[in-house]
Amino acid sequence: MAQASDPSLPPRVIIVEDDTALSGALQFSLELEGFSVELCGSGEDLLALDLPLRRACLVIDQGLPGLAGIEALTRLRRRGVSLPAIIITTHPEDQLRRAAYRAHASVVEKPLLGDGLISEIKGLLADRRGG
């Protein structure tokens, strides 16, 4: 399934976003912060990836075409994938927040202003250093 991550490599962020302008901007910002970035355009593409076991964070748009972000994450969790995850969305409803909580994911609201998303990623990865 997933490969062990090389600790000499930068932490990886997997962005699942169908808006190419947004995913490109996120990739640029995160690479400036020293992350390795991989882009996916759909929940289905995410499910097909060979995900690392450690030193990676998922950033998943809720409003993906086809498989919604939280559903893709829920399926990964059922497979035993425990990477830290962030759901990004506009106007998150309570139902989504509860589903994200059950999936052990953070919710960051769009528009992504300032360094809130980067801070959240760094915090989640710092919490997982040992595991």
C-alpha cells in the first residue's frame, strides 16, 4: 500500500483541488515554505495514490466534482490511512464539521487568507513527528 517516508526529504503535502489556479497558488506557497507538493484533481485520483505512511498532510477541497472531499477522506480512513488531513471549503456547515471531526480532520474555511492553512499544516505535521 503506502511507502515509508524518507526523513531526509521535505514533508509532503497532497493537495486535492479541481481549481487549477488555486492548486497552483497553493503549490507555489507551500514549496516556498519547504514542502514537497503533489496535486490531485479529484477524490478518485486521491484514492488511487500510493500514499506515504508518514511526513505528509492531505489538503482536500470539499467541493470536488464527483466524490466530495469528506467522502474521499472517509474512504481513506476505512483503508487505515491515518495521515493528518484538512478539508477546505466555503461556509462549512455543522454536518461537515462533525464528519471532519469523526474523520480526524481539520476544517479551514475559504477564502484562504494569510498563512492560516500553512500554519495548520505545520501544526498537524509537528503533532505527528513521532508517528
